[in-house]
Amino acid sequence: MSSNTDDASQSAAAAGAPPALELTDIVAGYDHTTVLRSVSLTVPAGSVTALLGPNGAGKSTLLKVVSGLVRPTSGTVAMEGEIVTKLPPNQRARKGLCHIPEGRGVYKRLTVRDNLVMQCHAGDETAAIERAAEAFPILGRRINQMAGTMSGGEQQILSMARAYTRDQRLILVDEASLGLAPIIVDEIFNFLHRIVNEKGTSLLIVDQFVHRALDMAQTAYVMNRGEITFSGTSAEVAALDVFGEYMGTH
Ligand SMILES: Nc1ncnc2c1ncn2[C@@H]1O[C@H](COP(=O)(O)OP(=O)(O)O)[C@@H](O)[C@H]1O
Ligand SMILES: [Mg+2]
């Protein structure tokens, strides 16, 4: 955990900033299936929150509720104190919400450049591409390559570049390290650390590398079968007896 991150979150909290995200009593699912059963969760301003739980717990569904891809049947979603429950995803994105989805979400038949263009605000393309290429030299070198012909790790980096192509307030990261070689996973976590430290952006992170996620986070939630079963500081969650059982790390 970096001291910069602590400073950023402490000063935001001290200034009485509203939470970056507040979910209250969210019930949501798909068609006739209820997945989330009255879930409440808070990401304090300028901080990192980890969301943990086994496969099928509802973590990705929760992130989709935050970004507006899944509409809750009840409950509220607030960003920086403003209720956004009924706003479509693009309007939430304009408020600085960035969802880096499970499975990367890159356009495989477009070039790296065109993917970057799709990620940024109209009118800001050139500067945004420069920022992304500076943060990730690999993207600069592959700028005209078809995204689908890059490795999984490179596609993940392209997907994460959207955190740089726009000014983000809250980033949702869903299983960014899934299926990647350890060296790429290091790069991805370094990148996330960098965003938090440089920009004071808030993060809600879901990752199978539970300890890496907890190392970055100040607070954590454990979810099972659509309910929050534990929440606390990341140290408290790391010390949970049931934790290894949940995560399959024992
Ligand atoms: N598009 C969908 N349609 C119907 N059910 C879904 C859909 N996506 C996920 N589910 C179901 O919702 C539950 C939670 O899934 P998910 O949110 O992806 O969990 P996690 O990300 O924790 O693995 C699972 O039972 C899954 O089968
Ligand atoms: Mg998932």
C-alpha cells in the first residue's frame, strides 16, 4: 500500500467528500433470476475497495449495476453523492465512471488506434492517444495492429488504457489478470497503483489474485450467493478464517 494513496484518501475523507460510490439495498438480476439480494457497498472518495467472492457470487453483476448495464429492481446507486440509478451507461461514463469489463471488451477487428479513439471523448483523440502511448509504450508500437491479433496481455493493456484516455473519477476493474502470465499481471497491478497514486482515482477491484487486490485496497467486501457476507479493512478481510475456503486459496 502506498503512502500517497493513504494521503489522497485521508485528505478526501477529511474534506468530507461524499463517497465515490454508494450502493444501497441493491436487488438485481437477469430476467427471472435474482442475483443480488439487498447489497450495500461504499467506496470512499480517493480509495481502493476490493470485492471478493467465489465464481458466481455476483461480483460482475454488481459492477454492471454500477455502470448501468444491469438495472436494479430496487435500491440506489450514488456517485459522489448524486443518485445515478436511472442514468444510462454513457451518462455515467461522462461523470467519470470507467468499467473495465471481464473479458476485456476490446474491439478485435479494429486497430489499436481505433480502439483508443472509441474510448475517448470526441475532440480529444490525438492527446488521448498520446497519453495512452506514453503510459503503455507497447500500444504506441502496435498502434496500427488489429487488436484481435495481439496477445491476451496486450489486449488487457489496451482495455485498461481507457483509464488514461479519459479523466476518470471511479474505475471498476473486473478480473483484469484472468488468464495472464505473471509478468503481465505485475504490469497490470503496477498500472493500477500508478493511476491511484497519480490521479487519486477511486477503484473498485475484483481479482482472483486476492492478496494483490487486498494489498492495494483499504477496504474489502466478501460476497457469496449475491449477498455481502463480510466487510472491513483489507487487513481484517485478509485475516478471515473463512476467507481461504471462500477463495479456494487453502
Ligand atoms: N447475462 C446473464 N444472464 C443470466 N444469468 C446470468 C448472466 N450473467 C450472470 N448470470 C448469473 O448470475 C450469477 C452471478 O454471476 P456473476 O455476476 O458473473 O458472478 P461472478 O462475477 O461473481 O462470478 C451466476 O449464477 C450467473 O450464472
Ligand atoms: Mg465475474
